Amino acid sequence: MQFHVSLPQANGGHNPTKPPKVYKIKLTLVADINPEVLERFVNGQQSNDNTVLTAIMALNNVIRQEPNLNYPFNVRSFFTDREKRDIGGGIELWRGYSQSVRPSIGRLLVNVDIATGMMYKEGPLLNLCMDFLRDRGLRSNSPDALAPPGFPDSERIRLQRFITGMRVIVETTGNRKRVIRGLSKAGANQLSFTLRDGTVMTVAQYFQQQLGRPLRYPGAVCVEVGASALIPLEVCKVPKGQIMRKQIPPSKTKDLVEFSTKRPEERLRSIMEGVDMLQYGQSQYIRDFGMTITTNTGPLEVSARVLKPLSLKYGEGSKQAVVTPKGGAWNMVDKRFYAPAAIKAWVILIYESERRFSSRDCQDMIKGFLHACDDVGIKVEVRDPIVKYENGQGNIATHFDNIGKQCVAKTKFLPTLIVAVLPDNVGDLYSTIKHHGDIRFGVATQCLKSHKCSRAKEQYWKNVMLKVNVKLGGINVVPSSTELSDPANPTIVIGTPSAIIASILTFCLSGADTAHPAPGAHDRPSFTSVVANVDSNVAKYVASTRVQKGRQEIITDLKEMCKDVLKLYGNYQEKMEKKAPNACKPKRLIFYRDGVSEGQFGHVLSQELPLIQEACRELGMSPKITLIVVGKRHHIRLFPQEQADRSGNCPAGTVADRGIAHPTEFDFYLQSHGGLLGTSRPAHYSVLHDENNFNSNTLQAFSFALCHVYARATRSVSIPAPVYYADIVCARAKNHYDPEGNLDLSESATGTVDSDRRDATLEAFKKGFKQVHQYHRMRMYFS
């Protein structure tokens, strides 16, 4: 049906004589929602299809309607100011609660968890802008600092990105909210416009008439709202509870983590407070739909068990060559790497002042580095590296070139490793160094923060060695048993959204991943990767990366990336492990796919699985394929009633596959890591396709074992190592672009753009993307 609804201007508006505006409301039938399909679905009598997803979506809308009317909200969560924190920079953190309907065997559940919302700080917009700039180092407390030409254009653009899309209330127009779309380049006293009667006046003069007083800061820039309106900052107010829908600034990540982190018992208590606040029984919407949600029984109790950890093997000369993790952790004391690398020559570039990082600090660093190399078995031929202090604002490529030539002149060798000492505020310096090392020159780089590496303790250097060894082609540790190997059935495992292929003795594992642009960045691409291990010990990995259309979760170039890593796997097996050509082809392929929502499972099966199969066929391979989705972005939490670890979390290896399992699919929750801070999140594994007919015990143990072979830590991690590496490769994708190029690699919002510009930008990003240097193709440069 179609309705006509008339609404008066809010608070009379600025022109109360204007008649009410008439809106045309049209309701269109989109789908019939049949609750009976849910009954059949949870009882295992119907598969998961669009009718089921639509019915669950409808129930989610019902349970969220009441809080969404009363509190600020995003898709799944609502937020309250009962618990909030001002973290500076114009940002507040609010405690919130997420809720969603989850199907389980024989019943429907409501999953409730705490959430954190980033809010623009309430109050005068001028104050918020000053908070933002002070957080970036502005020393002045006067808003006159926002007046050109003293207000640098670079800072104006950063502030503009921060406030674009924000809603403000203008003092002269009542409670009407206006959306900011930009900042002017000139101040209010420099911007002029022509009235209908032909009179020309400045923005400052106009608002002096409207306010009955002069502006306090007429030289400050204005916000642009609507089609062309310019409003002085000082007459704008930021309303309460406005969600900041942008990526959090890197400098605020620590504050966000601290606010979000709660020990298990505290988190459970907060969740139960949220359940009390929701008051499902009081919701008119829930009652009108005939729904009943039982909360008086408390949290759902489920059965779980703890899996046996994987035993690990270190190299010759270790006092304890085989170690079994306890509580998801072990250490490097008296252990040497399984396959230590060698450093012929190395050099040090210091991008910190001599006052902050003296030559004595440098000598202490060299001593600690060499001592750690000796302890873990890395052979260093040149013990006195060339050291140069450089300016981080200079030409990094020239620095690399010059110190490389000096190294050749001194040692007859190009440097095997460049150690870069960086200041605390590195800016884009880190990405620039990685670009020249990984992409342009093909030399391993290890960046160190100056305040950490001066007089660092032994444990610090052992952690550095974990990264250095694999970057140089070494192997830190391998499984000590045959838990990850089956010589009769060579296996390849692939995971997404970043793709990883790992070879375990006779196995090859892969993982895949997709990294999307920040919220609001409409003309940025997404990056995809496939990472694969090539050795028989599931410890040495390679990567392939591509650029694709922004916010597209399905991996377009999956076939080519799989072929890349499969070729590298076969070459390594044949040339390095001396296997016969036929023995280099996997018989089983296990594909771990990361970062896919449940609504996209069908797309993965219909679009990505055929690409993997085509890649294998074109290379003459015919493995049996198992496809597993690894989910991290969910709100299921496990709280132990007994056998908690020291952090209060469930112990590493806890697996739950009953009580909260999917009614029709093969899935389980695995908490593979020991707790450190806050409440641990288990990974959710959903088996979508299984030609190998694995049972639950096999896949659970296999997935848990893969969480132990992550090279950068002496702990089991939260997801299988191939998937973890794929995430890292995607996150490092911007390092593949020339830092001197003209592409905007910032992660800030860009505003709405038309399709032509978006397509042109995507092509520019694809053209500018440079593949990793040939030297690194068989090395873990991303560690």
C-alpha cells in the first residue's frame, strides 16, 4: 500500500510560515516469513536456506527493536552511557551489548555479549576539533589555531576526514541535525556569498546578524553541510550518543583494548546485567510476535573437553629437544632452532637521534643480538656490522642502496639482513622500510623500537630471533610426532579469507583471507591473500597476494593464487626435499576459509570451491577436498565452571561441540590458546564440504595442532597458523605500493563516490600493486 504522511518542520524550523512537508510512504511485500521452517530446521528436518535465514533475521529485528528505539545502535549492538570513558581526541568509549538469535539442536538461543562503541564526544564542535588536534600534538589551546594560514592544510584534511559524516545541531536552526561533508579552506571572515537581494556579505557577518553578536573566532574554518552551506564551528553542537563509524585511530587502540578487556567473571557479570536491562518479558514487540525468551535459568551450560597439545621438536644441541606445551605455552630456554638460518653480513640503520639512541646503546643492542643468535643456532659470519644514523624524512631507498654498497666493499657480500632502529612515533617509516626490503631490494628487514632494544633482556632478543630466523629461510620448530602427517595421503590445506597452503610431511595446508578498507572508505580496494607451507613439517610458508574490488568478500583471483602456492609447494618438495614428481602432488586438500559470515557459506561453496578445483585440475592434481570456515567475529564466550587457567579462562584446547552446535552442519568451537588478558574468544569451525570423510575428533585435533606451529610465538594461537599468516599478509598489503607514488593509502573515510571514480581508483590500485621480490618468494618475509 501507499500512504501520504505530513510532518511539520522540527521545532518550527527557521521559517515557521512554511507548510508541513508531505512524504509518500510505500510498503512493498518482499517475502513471507514462515516460522514453521525454523521448527523443522532446529530439529534437523530442513537444510539451511534463504527461508530459514529470513526467519532468523526477522526474529533478530524483533528482539532488537526495543533497545534500538531507546539507545544508540549499530547492526547488532546498542550502547549506553552508564559506563563510558573519554580517551581524548574527541572520542568517547561506551559500553554496549550485542544480541542475536542463534539456531541450535532442538531450540533457538539468544547470544548476548558485551560490546564497545566509539562515540563522538558530546558538546561544542569547536571543542571536539581542538581535542582532536591537541591529540595530534597541537600545543595551542586557542581555537584561533583553526584559522588559516596558521592552520596547516595537511591538518585540516586530517580533521576533515575525522568529522566527515558527523551530525551536528546548528545553534540558529533549532534541533535540526545537519551532516558534515567537509571543511572550508578559508575562515568565516574570508568566505562570502550573495544574498537574493544582491547583497554580498561574509559568513561571519551573516551569523553575527543571526546570533545578535559577533563570532568569537571569525577566522576559524567552517564546516560544509548540505549542498553548499557553510557554518562556523562555534555555532555547531555535537549531539549525545553519536556513533563514530570510522576505523579507530592507531593511537587509540590501546585505550579501546583496555576498556573492552574484562576478566571472565567480570564479563559474565556484565553480560547478566545487560540481560536484566534488555527485559525481554517487558518488550511489547516480543509479546506481539508471540515470542518467549527464558532468562531465569542463567547462562547456558554445555559440555566441553580439553584436547591433548601437540609435542614440538627443536634442533640439535637443544637440552630439551622435544617439548610439550603446558597451558598453551612453552619457552625457548636452552633450545636451538630446528633449522637455523645463517647471516653472512648484516647492517644497522638507525632512524633515531644519537641523543635518544647513543652509540653505547647501539653496542649493547649488537651484543644482545649476537648473543641471542648464538643461543638459538643462527650463524653470524660478520660480527661487526656497519652502523649508520639516518634521517627518517630522507630517501629510504638511497639509504638502503648506500649501506648495501658499503657492506659489499667491506665484506664482499650484500647484506643478508638490515636491522632498522625506529623512534616511537614511526608514522609511515615502517611501511617504507618494508616496501624497499620486501619489494624493491629483496633483503630481509627487522625493525626494532629504540626504547625497547636498548638494554633489552634476553627474552626480548629470543622473540626477535623467532622472526629473523624464518625471514631468512630457517625453521624454528616442527611437530615431533606424526599427528600432522600421513605419508600415504599427501594433503594440502587451504584457508580463507587469506589463503594459506601448508604442507605437512605429506600434507599441504592453505589459508585464505580478505582485508577490507576502513568504514566509510568507499573508493579503497580490498586485498586478498593465499598463504601455504611448502615443507613436509608444516612450518615453512609462502604467500600470494592480490587486489580486488572493495568490500567484496568472495576472493576473485583465488584460482591463480592457489596455483601460485601449489607450484611453489611442488618445486620445494621436488628440489629441496628430493621427492619424486608424483609424490609432490597432494591426495587431500584441506581449505581453511577465514572471515566469511554464515550468510555467505553458500557463495563459498558455489563460487570459491570450483576455483580451487580448477586450480588443481590445471596443475594435474586431483586431491579430495575438505573446506572449513574459521570464524572469529562472533560473540560466543566459554566460561569454565571448573579447570580454569590462571587467567580465569578455559584451558587451551577446550572444544565445545554440543549444546551450542548448529542443528544441520558439522561445526565446533575450539579455544586453542591460553588466556592472557580479558576473556578469550574461541574460534568457530564450520565444515562446509568434506570429501575426506573426517570425523569430528580428527578435525578438532588437526586444527588444534596447527595452532602450535605459528613461528612468531612460543604459544598456541587462537586460529590455525596458515589462517593467521594470511591475515598478516593482507594487513601488510599497503607495503606493496611505492611510498613515493600518488595513491592515497590512508585508511580514513573518503565519503561517497560514484561508480566511475571507484572503478578508476581500483584500476589504479591494481596497476600500482607490486609483487614481492623474487628473493622472498620462498621465504616468510611477512613474519
